[in-house]
Amino acid sequence: MALPKTSKEREEACLRLLKATKTDNEKLAALLLVPKLFSVSLDDDRSNETSSEETCNDLKPVIDKEFQRDLISAIDFQFLKRMLSGTCSDEDSSLTGDRASLKMAALSVVLCFTEDGVLTEDQVSDVISEIESILIVVQQSKIKDDNEESVTAVQMHKEIGSLCIQCLENFARDQDVAILETILIPAMYRVALKNTSRGLVGDQLLQLASNILNRRGTFWLHGNSRLAVTAIYLHQIKISETGAIDFDTCETASKLVYHIAKGSLPEGLHTLVTHVMGKLCDTLKNRLPSAQRQQALKLLTGLIQIRGIADLIKEKGSKAALLVIHLCSIDVRMTLEQDDNEKVVAESETLSSGFFALEQMIFYMAREETTLALDSKEILQVHSALQGAVSAILYFLTGCDTDKPLDQMLFGVIAACVRLLGAWTAEETQSLLSKYTKILPIIIRLCSGMLSEIDCFQFLVPGLSNLSTDTEGIVEVLIDNVDFLRTYLCYCVSQLINQKEEYEHMLVNCCVVILNCLMMPDVKLQPSPVQQLLDAVAIEALKIVTICKNVDCNITIMVTGLAARRKFQELEMDSVMDEDEQKHKEFYSKSIEYMLAISDKEKRFKDTVRSADLPEIWLMGIQVLGDLMKLSPAIKAILIEERIIRQALSLFDRHSSNVDAAFVLEKLLLAMAEYGGAKDLIAKVDRARKGKNS
């Protein structure tokens, strides 16, 4: 009986046939017509010209979706699912005995129904789950015996595998992002990671992942789906022979890795990442063309960025670290020393990853508990490589300081440069110090110009807090830039108000840098910037104390304000105007109360970020208060209040066993008695206190 000629007739005939079936065999016979229905031309005038090579995939989009849903209903989805699993059975087994043929027939039907909205989400999930199971079997099939039957079976598996991949490809093309992220990509991930060696299925899955990224981009990938796609690429590298790594795969993987935040890697992928880092190290030991070396190194440094260099050293030894540092240093120098900002921008991701690897190495070497199994010559090579990278950074940053507006495209690279420079100065305070001091004004100008977009200065502050204590030239530069330090202090407070707690550490270090400048004897400060600093700190300290529970943040900014008040008095020589004193009276009062109640706060507030420095800064603050008794009428008036005297005496009692604390508190009490006219009041309170204790 001839097939109906028009599309409408064919559709109606197919539906009637499917609905009339009663047994699995009848359903199977009718079901085999579905791909043919989709593969013929829907243009009646072209029906005789339809090529046998046209597939349902080519003409499927013009088939009405409602008709496709009617077909699925008539087919009975559960029957299709049984075909995919190979468990379809009937009394007559002639059509169902060959499981491979059943699966191929079912997959051919699935290819016709991948459009969004045809299958329900649960049905898509069931189909992809069955395809996942098939692919796992297919990729594990090997020729066991060199005979025709075994070869034929493996060939059949390859054909089934290709059909499975085509189904996944169609789903990836037709379904929405939610299906891809929750169903398709996890299935691809599970299949790919079961591969133990390179094979056709793994290669096809990698190609499918590439097709998805090329078609849809990466912006829609989130969380686990991004990790899963990345893992597919990394696993393919892991199971490749060292000499057979696909460097384009490395390139794509590095782009995906770049967007994975440090610390967000699931524990289940730690081993995979470590193995891939080792494989890349082995690859980089060989002589490679420049492009391939950069592709492999870019991925390796990206993985170090999310996993850390300690794992690489643990896996491959110290010489692997030496290799990475050497190659990263070469890349940094080649890119930054050629005065080509366009190339610098183009290589910004690679540079940033390389900088991070160098930074990790600096921190790793600075830790006392870690040692590199390198001889003295190799240790010198590490230092030489790091110095070469730092020198290139100094050269590049110097070139960025021009009369022209700074190119925003360079912001990311400059930030990465400053970050590595900050790590270097925080740990290695002598090497290249003179060069660093010389261009520090340039770096501060760059940081100032970028502050509204990127906070680079945060990377320099830890090193500066150490260098500003006694390093010749550094303090002078900082004093010349005290206005920027004031601006940065206010910026840190604004970030804390916006609940960015990581800026507690930045604020403390910034205050320490300012304090070192204010406390340094014989420094040449001008009254105006010091007064502006005092005004700003007084305002910001009152903001901080209401929102911050970090003791040393509050103490340090208060001591900074008090030290600025003392320095201003020293510079002006004459007494400060009453209006200025009254303007900061609330700040003085809050600071004194807070500092004298420090013991209580230590018990109920959270741990400090610089707890080792807190006693020193607190002692410094008490000492400054004693000096201000002679200089500030407003502070003197607060300190001789009876409640303040009671607090000071109580604090003295609690810290009497601490020689340093007892000494500065005793000096403060003596100053309160001598310069504040509170001698009788102190004696009265002291007697009452001793009587109560007895």
C-alpha cells in the first residue's frame, strides 16, 4: 500500500497506525515509520526530489510541535524508554532480540523530538539518563578477540555512540539553558569522567562541549555547570599521553578556569586538578613551540590560582615549582618590557595568572615551615627569576606614568602588577628596595587614579606598614602623599560600611602606615594636611565605632586621630583654636572611653586581625593621651571627669602585672593629677577603691 502523498495525510496515517497498535511488536513496526515521516520533504512539489541523505534533523523544525506532541502520546513514551534500555519484550522476539538494533531505532526516533517544548522536562531527563547509560557501556567496549564477531560488535557500539552524541547535540541546540545546566551537562560530566583513556566517546563529548560553548558562549554557565564543563576538558587532558595533549583544549580550559573563584573548587575535583597540573609540568619540560608553551602555561597558572602551588610541589616536587617560576618570569618580562600596551592588554589574563603563580611562590618560600628541596644554585635561580619579574613590573609601571589619561584597558594589568609587587615587598624587604622606593610616588599616583574602579593600594599597604617604620626614603614618600593616605583611609571605612569585612585588615594597615609617619621624629609635615587628616579621621572613627566589632580597627583609627592631634599641635606651636577643639570633642570623648574599657571589649568582641600589634598600638594611644593632657584643653577636661578616673584606676588594677601597660597607665594618671588638677580627685577615688577591695 502506497504512502499518502501530502504531509497532512502522512501525519494522520502515522497517528492512526500508532494508536491502533496493541503489542510491543506492532508499536515497534509503526514506530519505525516516524523517522521516515520526518525525513521526507514537506513540500509536495519536491517529494520526488528528496535526497536519501536528508535526515529528520534537517527538516524537523518545520514539523508542527503540536503534531510532535501527539506523536509522542501515540507512541507511548514508556515504550520508547524501554527500547532505549533494551528491555522491550514480547511473545515474538524476532524484532526485539537484538538489543543494539532496538537502541539504534529508539535513538533515531529520539532525534526527531529534541525541540524545546515537545518532550516534558521529566521526559528529557529520562531520555538523557538512558543515553548516559548507553554511552558508559559503549566507551568501555573493546575488541576482546580478533575475530569478525567481536569487531562487528564494537563497530555497532561506535554507531550507537555516535547516535547518542547526535541526540545530545540536538538537545544542546534546541533546549533552554535550564535543561542544559541541570540535566545535559551533568550527564556529559559523569560519562566523561568514567573514561580511563582517550577514546571516541571522550573525543565526541569534548567536541560537543566545544560546540555548546561556541554556539552559546560561557556567560550563562553558573556554579556546578561551569565546573562540570571545565572538568570535562581537564579530564581529557589528564587521560591524554604527555606527548599527545591537545593544546587547543588547554586554551579553552584556561578560559573556563579563569572564571572559577579561588576556594570554590569542590573537593571531588582536587585530585583531577592536581593530576592535570602534574601532566602540564611534564609537558612543559619538553621543548615546545612558543604558542603551545603559552597555552599549557596559561592553564597551569590558572589551576595554581584556584588550587595553590603547594599541591603542585607536593605532587611533582620542588623542581616543578622552579620550572613554573622560570617560565612565568620569562613570560612577564617578554610582555612587559617591550613597550607594547596593546599586547599587554591582549595578554592580560595570562599575565594575571602568571603573577598569581609568582605571588604564591613568594608566600610559599616565606613560610618558615616550608622548605624547597633545591640546592643553593637552584634557590638562587628562583630568587633571580622573581627579581626579573619584579624588575619588569617596575619598568612597566614607570612607563604608565605619563601626562596622558591612563588607559582603562590597562587597569587589570596594573592591579595585578601592584599585587605582585605588594607580595614582594611584604616578604622580601631588601631586594630591589631602592628601585621600589624610587618609583613609589608613581605607583601611588596610579593607585589614586584607579581607586574609583579598582583598589590596588590594598596590596601595597601590608608591605608599607613594615617598611614605613625605619626604611630610608619610604617615609618621605608617604609624607608627600599624606593626602592620598587620608583618602584611602576614608575609602576603607566606606567599604566597611558597605559590609565588606575584608577591609578591616586594610584599614588597620593603612592606619599603621599613617601612624608610623606621624610618630617618626624630625619628619617634615605641613600643618594643613595634618589638620585635614585629623578632621577626616575624627569623622570616620565615629562611623566605625558604631558598626565595627573589631577591636584593633577601632583602637587603631582612634589612636591615629589622637596622634594627628598631637602632631598638629607640635607643628602649629601655638594653641589650637577653641572651635577646632569643640569640633572634635565627641571624637575625643569616644576614643578615651573606648580605650579605657579595652579589657571588657577584648572579652566580648571578635578576634582581632592584628592581635599581636594591638597592645603596642593601645600602649601608644595611652602614651599620646598623656601628652595631650598638656596640649589639649578639651581632652584634659574629659580625662579629669570622675567616671574617667574610675575607669583609668580600674584598668590600672587589671593590668598591674603587665609592666608596659602599668607604666603607661601610671604616667597617664600622673599627668591627669599634675596637668589636669585632679590630684585630690584621684586620691579620693583611689582611697574609695582600696577601701572597697579590703
